[in-house]
Amino acid sequence: MSHRTLIATCDCRTTHFTLTLPTNTLPLTVHLCHCTVCRRTHGAPCSFHAPVPLGNEPVFIAPSSLDTSLTGYVHGPSAKSTRYFCTTCGCHIGDRDCKGQWYISVSIFQEGDSAAWEIASHAYTHSTGDGGISGLLNVIDGRKLEVWNPPQDTQGGQQEATSNALLGQHVQRQEQADGEDEDKGEGEEDQTLLAQCHCGGIAARISRPGSSKSDPTKKWRAFFGLSRDARLVTGTHVTGWLSVGKERISPPIPTGTLCIGTAKSYRSSKNVLRAFCGVCGATAFFVSHQASQAGIVNVATGILRAEEGVMLGSWASWEWISGITSLQDGLRYDEGFACALSEGLRAWRIKHHGDTKGPAPDDELDT
Ligand SMILES: [Zn+2]
Ligand SMILES: [Zn+2]
Ligand SMILES: [Zn+2]
């Protein structure tokens, strides 16, 4: 039987492993999980996971090892799996369940090609409140993505017997308590938006821009990142960011370290400082040199808990995918995904922001 070896590294390269699979199991089927646990442990719009055929597992390349390079996080008493992320840069590599089966983060492999992976579905979209990026990512390379939700939900129930049944069992086992612990975290009285990772070790409140705290028409700028760095510190194809004036975040986030609570900082390039949670691995903040000069801290949207849903409703004005470099990175890594996302975002902006001219990529940003 012929095999193919796929190679994965995180951004800092402390985590380095191969995954060798029989070619007749490829491409592996990828699901985008939008559940609250995935969003708040990754800090991203969703996770990008593929179940690895049982009996196959990552082989770490020394000095990298599961025990010395990675931190494990068990998300609650009912959790049947451990989520692993790089201790140095925060990159999620996937989950391993109690039977030894891996659900691997496909975004960290050198091979982003369609012969290795096929993004097939969205899962747990109802936990987003507004559909999240499933609302702007319906078709990739002419292939329609399925949407799966738990059986107790009518719409999800109709699809339970589809090819997503296996995925459903997995996700459900891991994240049953998902909908129950929904903490929207939006203060009715003070009109602030809670940013909090899954473990709660990083927590801050954001108020609206402008001089009046309670003016609901004021929005912060939001954007998607497709850069190689953002992908490899998060473990997802795409990251979402809300650009917030640092004077509107409480407690204050020190721009020199970005560290509050359990945050750890990591410099992904000379120009960019990032922070993630050292306990649950959530990507939390980044600042570029330019953003720092302008008094802006970018907050990962996966840890934001807006009443209106994960696209942040009245809090965010979504702009283009950040930076021409970021878009080029995304196209180079997975052209089908990057094209589908940018087209979907264009349509979404027309519908939600009334934008008809279409934005231009912003060269000033970097993520
Ligand atoms: Zn999930
Ligand atoms: Zn790393
Ligand atoms: Zn955390």
C-alpha cells in the first residue's frame, strides 16, 4: 500500500511532526467546528479539524515531542479529549481522544493541497448565534459545504444520518455542554463587550469607540487574517480581529508585552507581537508596530462574546482581508479557501454593511 507523509510545524517550529497516511485514505475530510469550545480555545472563527484514521498518529521530530513542546488542555469534566497547543507560540495542533484518535489541525501542514485535505462541512454553526463564517463560506471550488448541528436541533437532526454522523458523534461527545455555558458576556448596563478565552485566564472588557460610551452606532474595525504567521500561531486557516483603541480596553493591556492574566507573549516577526493564553491556548491579541503607534490592540474575535453573535453585530464593521501580503499568503496556501472567503466576504459586506464598491486590501496591516 502506498503512503504519503505530510509535514507540520507551528510558527516557532518548536512543534514539528509528520503524519504518514495510506494514500487511499486521502484526502482527509475536514470539518470547520464553530462550537464555543473550539472558538474560545483557538481564538479563531472556528477550528479546522480532520479525523485521522485510527492507528495513525503524529510522529514528532526531535527535539520536538508531545510532552516537552506542547501543553494539553482538557476543556471540562465531561471532555473526552485533550487539546494540544505549542507551549511557545500557542499554535493548536489538534485533539486526541481517550481512544487515541486524533482530530488534527489541518492548517499547520506544509501541504495545503486538495490531494491531502478536503474541507467538507461546518459543524455547530448554531452556537455562533449568527452563523459566523459559515454564512459567507458556502462553496469551495464548486463544492457545497454541508452544515451539521446537534440532533436536538431540528435542522441539525435532519442531517444526522449523513456522512457527518461520525463527526457528529465526536463533536457531540466533546462539546455536549456547549450551548449550556453560553456566556454572552455583554454588559446590559455598561454596554461593554467581554473578551475572554475558554479557561477564563484572559478576560477584558471593551467599550465602544468615540467619546460616548453608550453610542451603539459606533463600531470598531474588524478584519480577517490569512497570513502564514497568523495561521501558524493559531492552527486555523483564518483568524478574525477587532481593532480596538487601547484606552477602551479594561484592564489596560500593556503594549510592550500584551500580557494580562494567563497570557503569554510571542513575537512572530520583528514587527509583530502576539499573545495567547498559556492555559487553554487561545490566540488573544496582536499588535504590529504601526498599530502600536496608533494606540490600537487587535483582539482575536474567537474570544469575543457579543450578544449578537460571533460576527459581532453592532460592534464591528468588517473590512477586507487584512493586507495584500496576508491575502497572497492565503492564496498561496489554499487558493480555493482564500478565494471562497474573499468572495463570501464581499457578498456579506454588501448584505450587512450596504457596501457596493468593494473594499481594497489594506496594505498597512499585517496579520
Ligand atoms: Zn468544536
Ligand atoms: Zn510553536
Ligand atoms: Zn485560557
